[in-house]
Amino acid sequence: MATKKYIELQEFSDADLLNELKETEVQYRKLKLDHAVKGLENPQVIKEVRRDIARLNTEVRRREVAGLTEAQLAKRSKIRKRRRN
């Protein structure tokens, strides 16, 4: 089942998605530093931000794969098949 955040990400444009990814990565680094220096009230926030970054990266990659040509997809399938063996 698609989460609310995932559905929200699908509505973003490519530029908005990359911008959101950069902002989230900066936020993650800041949270990590703050947690190391003085501790956070709720350290669970770091985990949530890390997962948001993963969601954003997944959506970026999904769009890249969707834009590939047939030849590129065939080559990608061969590489993935070779990795499994």
C-alpha cells in the first residue's frame, strides 16, 4: 500500500524533487550534528529524515528508469541478470 508521503512525492516535478532531496540531506546533517553535540529531545526524528531521503532517492531513480530507452532497458536487464548469478 502506498504511503501518504510516497503519493505526495509523485506529484513533485523533477526540479522540486531534487531541491527537496538537497534540503532534506542538509536537515539530516544538521540533526546529526545537533544530536552529537547536545542531544535531541526526540532522536527518532533522525530515523524519519533518513527514511525520507531514501524515499526521495527512490523516486528520483524510478523516474530515471522510466525515461530510459528500450536499448538502455535491455542493457540494464542484462547487467541485473549477470549480478544475480
